[in-house]
Amino acid sequence: MTPKLKFKITLDILLTVLLPVLMAHMLTGQKVHEWVGALMFMLFILHNVLNANWYLNLFRGKYTPQRILQTAINLIVVATVLGLMISGIMMSRHVFSFLPINGGMALARKLHMLSAYWGFLLMSLHLGLHWKMIMGLVYRSLGVQSAPHPYKAVLRLILILIAAYGVYGFVNNDIASYLLLKIEFAFFDSEQSAMLFFAEYLAMMELFACVAYYLLMILQRYTLKGKQTHR
């Protein structure tokens, strides 16, 4: 593994870890939330710089169904992050408080809410699109080709259970209402522990990642079947 690849993996891990932390702004407080948000935005820019070739190749090659899916998710992720940063700067009371911004708070709050929850969902989907590559790197670092066969069923069962808990978290936190902007203010159960909060959001991340991973697998099989049919 090259130093550049190690750095990119470390960066991606940091972005993944910071995502649920950002969603926990009621736990971390406004000041910490703003600084973590600013840090994540800078890491996101660095992530895109390191993957600049992806942008350079946008108009090259054939667009298969899976490439269309990946491209759509990636571009919308960029849009949500920009929406988060613009609205975050407008509402900032700490990191960017020195900027002479007045008015537009109601619009900024709505944009921030939409961008935050759609960003959380789409970044989790983005993680799932690269899950096969991530696991390949993990297995390679362990010196094996894949998980030993006896453990595969156990691993799948664990993932299914986590995904089921993610469904519970999605319903329990009424995420659909945030995605549809039916709720303009984030609510937090003061009786819920921080551990349970992060457990639910991590489970939701795994749920969305699984959805993206298996959808990509279905599209790849569909494309392969289509090629074999036309031979």
C-alpha cells in the first residue's frame, strides 16, 4: 500500500467518524459543532483534490447504470456539503462570527437542515458504493483474500441486525420528516444517552451503506447479463 493510498484511507476514515459527530450538535454544543463542521469541510475539499481525476473523467467513457448511480450520488453529496457550508457560515456564532452577514437566517436554517440530513444519507450511500474496495483493503492488510467461509454467514447476520436497528433509528428519530423539511428544528431526546444516539446513527449509516452496496451489485449483474444477451 502506497503512502498516498494510506493517507487517502485515513482521510476517508476521519470523514466517516466526523459525520455522526456533526449530527450530534445537541450533544456537542454549538461551538464544537461549528469547529467540527469547518474541519470536515476542509477535509472534504482535500478528499476531492486527491480524487481530482474523477472530475476530469466525468465526460469520458461510457455511462453504465452503476456509473450513473455513483456519479449522481457523488455530485449530490458535493451539493449538500456546499449547502451545509454556506448555510453554516450564515448562521455561525463562533467560527465565522467576524463576517458581516445579516439576515437570511430563516432560509439558512432550512438549507442547513435539508443539507445535513440529505448529506448524512448520501454520504452513507457513498460509503456503501465503495464498500467492496474498503473490505478488500482490510483483508489485504490482514494478509487474506476474504473472510474465512465459516465466518461469512455470521458477518452477514451481524450486518442484517445492525441494518434492522438502523431502520428502528430512522423511524425513532423521524428522519423522513427532516428529509422532507416537515420539521425545521432538530429535536433531541434529553433522556437518551450519547451512546444510544451514536449507536442509532451508526446503524443508520450501515443501513444506507448496505442499500447502496446491494443496489450497485444488482446494477452490475444487470449490466453483465445485458452484455451476455447481446453477444
